[in-house]
Amino acid sequence: MQLYLQFGYGMKALTIDLAKKWGGVSVILSPRDMSPKQLEVWSKDFAKNGVSCLFDPQCYCPKSELKRLSQYSYWNSSFKTYTQTDLSHTDDVLLKIKEYNRISNTFAYIIPNELFDYDDKWGDKWLKASKCLVDLANEIMSDKPKYMTLTFPKGFLIQSEDIVELVLQEVLEWDVDGFYIIAEAPEKKYLVDNPMWLSNVFQICASLKLAGKKIIYGYGNHQMLPLSLLNADAIASGTWLNVRSFTNRFIDTDEISQRSTWVYYPAALSEYKLSFMDFAFSNGYLKTMEPKEEGFYNDSIMKIFQSNVQPSSTSFNETDAFKHYLTCLKHQIEVVCQDSYKETLAMNEMILNTAEREIDRLEKGGVFAQRRSFRDIIDVNRAAISKLDRSQGFGLAMSWRSL
């Protein structure tokens, strides 16, 4: 399993910088966050610096009027006609998207899809629309591997296993190389506290992976580390929360409203405001949070731990926080992915147990992660992992080397 970058606002320089440090990286480009001209220019810069690209057309809400999206030639409300019988506009849309893939020199296609609200007719409507897109893409985009976007609304992901399975059986028949999973988070949660939602995400991804499909999980964060249990091909994550969790259908302006700087402490799977890092410094806890593994000890976090002053008085800034988070997530992915299913399961359990102990220890000292604490998420992940192990563990263990 790899870490891909989910491109977001202001990520161009960061992407190139991380590619240089890591010896290359894959990024999922976002037309929401770059103009067509920027796409053309930046793609050349990415290619020079070891950045491999995918292009997400982001057709989740065709009625969106976001400024940059509407500048792309494929963008118009006629995309919704693929849900009906008239497909006259959709082939033109895919041809234009294919051209943007050529411009950005992508290594595979992401086939667009719309995100419908969930109701009792959702399954039939979404499956019909998606299958039409797959068939058209197979005609138009035959020169590269294809990933179909699976746009799952939050309402669907809390349904019973039987309902989910009915939809999944049809998806398994689609002629594509893999899937790009877009799972809408309930209640716009960054860390999802609904075990049904998380369990269904894991079950869907495992079934697709066991069927021989590649899996890229989009808009992800550290809560999705258990995707290592099914040898998912990649988790994509980024800087701001709007590229770490799919909570916005691109209807609003997506302006950044919260400017607090958060510091990720991987042992606790939690992020702490600089003010609480200062409190930890003043009360003798900061030194205990210093990374001991080389993979977590990067140039950004060194500013805090190599200075004998309060973290807020150092030069540690927002960009440092983003680089630190992504570097830590990359290393956590490397650590959690073991040589067998059993070993990977044990590592996932150990990560959760360690986080529980560290959160308890720090809270006893008055160091709290507040709304980015993993405390209430630990049991959610345990429940979803337990369900996955019971239902798919044997198959995953037996197929491990071929996944």
C-alpha cells in the first residue's frame, strides 16, 4: 500500500518538495484547485521532479459552479444526461477529460462519476449510470489502465450488509482495472465515529480487492490505515481537511475558515494544537512526544524538538504541520504493511492499543487533542477490523501474496 497525495489548495510546492525528499510520489490532481493553464504548466514541473499524476475530473456534483472547475472544457451540467437515455454529451465529456489526461501525462484514467443522494431508488439509478460510463470509457479510454470512481453517499454506507452486497455484486462485473473509492463522510466528520460506515467501506474494498481489482482510496487519513489488511494499492491524503475526508460535494466555495496549526502525534493517532504543545512543554510532557523512529523524525518536526522554547515560539508553521502529517502517514503505511495478513492484523491492533495508552497518558497530564483526538475512534476501528477479520480474514490470508 502506498501513500498518494490528494492535491488541494496550495499544494504544488509541497508536492514537489515531498517528491524530492521521498524519491518520487504519485499525486491525484484536482481541477478544483488549479486552472487549466496551471494544470498544463504544473504538470511539466511535476514530471521534472519525479511526480507521477492522476487526474480526478471531480464530476461529483455537475451543478457546481466553483470557479476553477467551470473553466475546464468538459465542465457543464449536461454531464447529468448520462443518467438518462440521452448519452450524446457524455462521450464528448470523456474525450475532453482524456485530453486533460494527456496534458498531465497520467499513468491511468480516473473515470468520472456523480454522487447521488441516497434513497430507495439510489442503487438502480447509480448502477445504471455508472455502467454506462464504464462502457463509454472502454471505447474512448483504451490506451491506459482505468479506475472507475465509486461515489458512495453517506446514506448508503450505513445500510445493512445485504443492501451493500446487492450493489457490490454488479460492480464486480464491470470491466475496469480498478476503483477509485470516494466515501462521503457522515455529518462532515474528519474522523468517522460510525462503525457501520467504516465497516462497509472495509468490506467493499476487500471484496473488490479479492476480485482482482486495484484499489485507490481517495480523500483519506490515518483512520484508514486498516486498508492495509486487504493490501489496498493506495490511500490518497493531503493538507487541509477537505482533502483528508470527503465531506463537500463541491457546491460551496470551500474557503479555508480554520487556520489553527495542528501537530500530528502518530503514536496517539491524534493531532494537537500548538497551544497544547506549549502546555506539554511547560509541564514536562513534550519531550515524551519526541519521535523515536527515524521515519517520524523529519525536518519539519525537528523545529519543535530541537528548540528549548515553547513550540509556538519556534518557526514551525502550517506548511511544516502538513509536511509532518504526510511524512508520518507515509511511514505509518510502511510500518503497518507486513509480510502476511496475520502480521498486518497484529500490527493494526498494536497501533490502536498504543494510541489508547498514549492518549490516556497525555490526558492525565492535561494534554488534550480536543476534536482531533482519536480516543472515540479507537473502538470504531476495532469494531470494523473485527468484522472484516471474521467475514473476509480467511480469504485475505489465503490470497495475501496475490493481492
